[in-house]
Amino acid sequence: MPTADQLKALLASHAEGDEAQFFAVAMQIAATEARAGHGKLAEELRGLIDKSKSRVTYDRKGPIPLARPRGELADFLSASYPNTKLADMVLGASLEKRLGRVIREHKAVRDIRARGLAPRRKLLLVGPPGTGKTMTASALAGELGMPLFVIRLDGLITKFMGETSAKLRLVFDAMNQTRGVYLFDEFDSIGSERGLGNDVGEIRRVVNSFLQMVEQDNSDSLIVAATNHVKLLDRALFRRFDDIIEFDLPDLARIKLVLHAKLAGVRKQKIRWVDAAKAAKGLSFADVVRAAEDAIKDAVVDEREVITHADLMSAIRERRGAATGREVTG
């Protein structure tokens, strides 16, 4: 029979929605029954546990309950539940197709696994800042009804030998316990080329640890690594990812779409969309969005109900100056 402590732990983990702890305690109870000579009962309990785990992983009709990192994980892993969808993004046809394929494979993960295959689940997103890499991780989570876990590198990376690798192990253990989208933003911080001049040994250990962990990982979580500095990454990392997806600056057509979308709910006067798009050429998606929002805010502050072409062009020029300043100083 289970002990009083086991029963309390089982009920507490169920009340908190901590599935990993719930299954761990349940397995302890099965092991206790096996040691007591109740082999048939122990086998039945293990069968029920395996069946429940399979249902949790593959057969959810609704979204996966939002899990909140606990203990040491909470220091460098944050959780959210995005509502973002691919339709909320302005994507090129090729990029939309590749991301759509990832989503379709994960929606069919049970059938794919049944054939001894695995869905694309280790993605490296590369491209300039503000081109949609972080938003893509949110969209993948939103499309699949998964929680988004963002690894905060300021809490993950430490100066103490071996501590960063130990924290990485906690992240990969969490991937097995809680299915979700795990985002390593600014991935070059931990994936830098091991031969760089500023390498003092710890980065080598971190990269080696990540290489081993990502290769051994067979969970059904998505691993999304994003970087603005692909040239800094260790070459050995590339073959560990199922897909390397490139993001670029928006062309004129996509700039127009972004401007139209952001200004759709406000009154406008004689906006020359082609001229505005040409003026914004070379800006990132994020900067185009900010320029449109700046034009709206200026009108609100000035108590004007209409946004003119001059308002939009002024905001674009100001945003271009800010972007150029970031390039110079960054």
C-alpha cells in the first residue's frame, strides 16, 4: 500500500498541475508494490502510467495546460501562453511554407512517431534583428497550443565552472517532462565558435554540453534557437538542427502590408503607400511597425484624428535615424 507521504505528494502534484511530479510519485508507488510482492498490481499501475503519459503527449484535444517553472528553473526559464498565429505575421511564401510544414508535422506527431520517424523539432532561426525570429517562436507555440518557454541567458550563464552546463541539463530535462516550445534567444551567447580568441575554456564546455544534449534529446518539445550573428556560431552546431531557417529584411510588398495592417484602424489622408514603402526600405519589420505606431501616437498627442502622408514619412525618417544609430553603436 502507498505510504501517507506518497499519497500526500500525489494529491499535491495533481492539485498544482505538476504532471512530471505526479508520474514520478505514481512510479514510486508501483515500485513499492513490486517490492512488496504485488507484481500484478505493480504491472497494472505501470501500464496505467504509460497510458496516461501517452495521452498527455499525443491525444490532447485542448491546449496543453500552462506549466510554470519551479525551483532553480524559475531563475532562468519563463513561461507564457501565446495567442500569436502565423497569420499575424507578414511572411514570404517560402518562409511561410517551411514554418507551416513544422506545424503540420507536430499536429501529426503521433502518426509520424508510429512509423519510427520524428517531426522537425530542432530549429535554428538566423537573420538580422527585428525580422520576426522571436515572434516565430510565439507563433509556433500559438498554432500548436503549447506553452512557450524562454531561456533567460542572464540567469543561465554564470562564471562558475560547470554551472552553466548543469543548468542546461535542467532545461533539457524539462523538455522531456513538459512538451512546449523552448526558445534560446541570442543563441550565439552560448553557441559561440570554440576557437574564438576570447574563449577561456568555459564556452568550450558549454558548447560541448549543448551539442551532446541536443543530439540526445528525443522529446516532443520544439527547440528554437535564434541568433542575429550566425557567423559566430560553432560549425558543429548546424548539423544538430533539423532546419536552419533564414529571415531577411522586408521587401517593398511586405513593407506595404505591414503599414496597411498597422494603420488599418485609423483615419488616413492621401497616404502614398509606394513612396512610404520605398522610404522604409532597409528597415526591419520591427522598425516599420514602430514607425507606423509613432505616426499614430504623434497624431494622438497633437489631438488630430487624421494621419497624413507627411506624418508617416516623418516617422519613417526618424525611425531610420534611430536604426542607423543602433548599427553604429551596436
